Amino acid sequence: MNISDIRQDYSQQQLNETDVSTDPIVQFGKWWDDAVKAGISEVNAMTLATSSPDGVPSARIVLLKGYDHEGFVFFTNYESFKGMQLADNPRAALVFFWKELERQIRITGLVDKTTTAESDAYYASRPLTSRIGAWASPQSKVISSRQWLEDNELRYAASLGSNVSRPADWGGYRVRPVTIEFWQGRESRLHDRIQYSLQNNGEWNIERLAP
């Protein structure tokens, strides 16, 4: 099949200004609940885009680990490539795509680290093997082989035992949104796009965007 011939028409639902909450986090919660009920695999998978100070972008999939009115939280190695970019340019974009519901959510915002207590609490909730893995993997750094990584894991497993504390270079980030766009697929590519923009007074402005 020719790649340009791959297409799908969307017709499940619609999204109108009168249907959405005045609060984008409440609206996100409604769509989140719908996605969970739909049984979407890896429902919390999201694209995270970061960039260097001079605007060179980078994107990858990470997992959402919490959200509230303060923002959207994920965890990683602070010395990873994304961590280094966020240190230099603390801005990010997130994208959720739930194809089963023909929905997409785009978020842009400012980024800061979660508190030490938040990072410790989440780290402690992880399986032991994942906690050891955070020590064993120098994320984004060049390594000699898969065998080196596995050997490093064994070394840390032997030295750390079962009481594994959080590495200082590992923890959480919170994306504090300034725009949130809700996209609902529609027929003939005339999709519904409702965008929330944070105003200087802390209120959210709601607008419809052309597809």
C-alpha cells in the first residue's frame, strides 16, 4: 500500500465549546476517565518534547505518573538527555493520542522538578528491579555493550540489597501548563479543536481552532 493512501475518517464523537469544562484540568480528567474505561493499553504514555536553548527539538515517549491543578508529572534521570535539555530550557510539550477514542491532547508549559518528598515517594513505590535499574543505567550515555549494562545491574543488586534509596540524579518533573488543546477527530478532516490558554490573571481563555 502506498503510504499516502493510508487514511481513516473519524466519526465517533464531537467536541463543542458548550460541552467542555471551564477548567482544562477538569476537562482532562473527564477525557482521562474515558480513556481508562476504554481499556486503552499504556493509557498514560505521552510524547514529551524538549529543546535546547537554541531551539533544537527532541521528543520521546514517557509515562504520566500524576496530574492535578499544579501540572503533569513524570520521572526520569536528571542527567539524561531530556534532563540536560530541561536544565538549560525548562519548557516542554506533551501529547496524548488515544486513537481508540479518536482523541488527542496537546499541552505546553513550564517545567520544574518535583519536591524531594514527591520523588522519594514515587521511587519507593517502584518494583525493586526498577529501583536498582535507576542506579545501574547512566541514561543517555554511551555504553560499551548490553553485557556491560547487565553486569552493572548485577553489581548494584549485590551491593544495594533490598533497601535501595533514590539516586540523587533521579526524580520527577512537573509540566505546569500554559496551553492545553483538546482534539476530537471528525469526518472529512474537519476536526474539533478546543484550546485553553492561561491568562495573566490566572484565568483560562477558551477558543476554537481551525483544524
